[in-house]
Amino acid sequence: MDSKSCEKATGAIADKYRLSILLELAQRDSMTPSEIQELTGLSQPCVSHHVKLLTDSELVRAEKEGRNVYLRLNKDTTRQLSDFLAKLT
């Protein structure tokens, strides 16, 4: 992971709602935007905004299956971020 990608990923997790989404996705296989809305109590447009930032940073993958969108943690990116941050110690 380069420093630009790390900057984008850390910026995405700097928000309490996005961090809670990531923590919940780490416990589950997937979530839908409506499940995220229930988890956070945010409006649908606000959830869409947070999901877009998480997918743009490649921390989350959005996969459309039929009429539903399933959000999954991108473990490759989270591993790369962890490795990048471990270099700082």
C-alpha cells in the first residue's frame, strides 16, 4: 500500500460511523445498506455517503446480487493497511 492509499483509507475510518460500519463488517460476512441504516440510525442518503467513502477507499466492496447490494469488508486492503501502519513501529 502506498502512502496515498493509506491516507485515503485512514481518512475513511476517521469517522465514528464509518469505523462502526467496518467493525460490524469484521464480525459479519456482509451487510446491506438498510442494515447499516438500522445499525447507525442514519438516514439513507447519509448511509450512501459513508458507504461511498468506504468503497472509494477500497476498505469495503459493494457487490450487487439481484436487487440487493451486499457490502463486504475488503480484507486484502485492511491487511495492506495494517502492514503499512506496522512499518511505523
